[in-house]
Amino acid sequence: QVQLVESGGGLVQAGGSLKLSCAASGRTFSDYNMGWFRQAPGKEREFVAQITPSGVSPYYPHSLEGRFTISRDNGKATVNLQMNSLKPEDTAVYYCNAAFGISSYWGQGTQVTVSS
């Protein structure tokens, strides 16, 4: 079992930046692929970023490459999402995810609102 707590969301103007953090507790953090997803009102949850247990080969959807950066600190059991050049369409609840084999865990989400 893994518990995930996101933080860092808030209101920001278009063009601004935010850094989200996710603190994990429970099983060995370094065993898990970590990811970020988001869900806007009336839309399905979508993939934002993923990072392997060792921290190499981060992966993003093409639409977010260059603006979002995922990183992790296995010693602190945290994963971060640096978001730059934010746009109003980035407004959503952002969720942290931990995945290992068939197991998948989610945080409660943190709201990001980008004003135009």
C-alpha cells in the first residue's frame, strides 16, 4: 500500500509557473513508476508525465513536452512536476500516481487554475 499526498496547486496567471509535489509513504518508493495525471471539469483523466523508478527516461505527451518537467527524489520519497508557460487549458485537478505491476495508487489531487 502506498499513500500519496499532492501539494503546490493554486491560482496562477497564464504564462506563469507552478511546481507540484507529491509525498509518498508506505511501501518502498523507489520500486514504483511515478506519474502525474490531470482531469479538467467534464473531461476524462489524462496522462501528463511519467518517470521510472531510477529517475531516467521521463515521458510526456507530445503536447506538454518542453513546458512540464517531472522529477523524483527517492531519498525523500517525493515526485515533483514543474509546470512552466501555463495556459488556461492547463486548468485541472492534478493527481499523483504510483504504479508497480498491477498495483496503482492515487493521491487526492490538487487544483491548478490558470487565469487568462
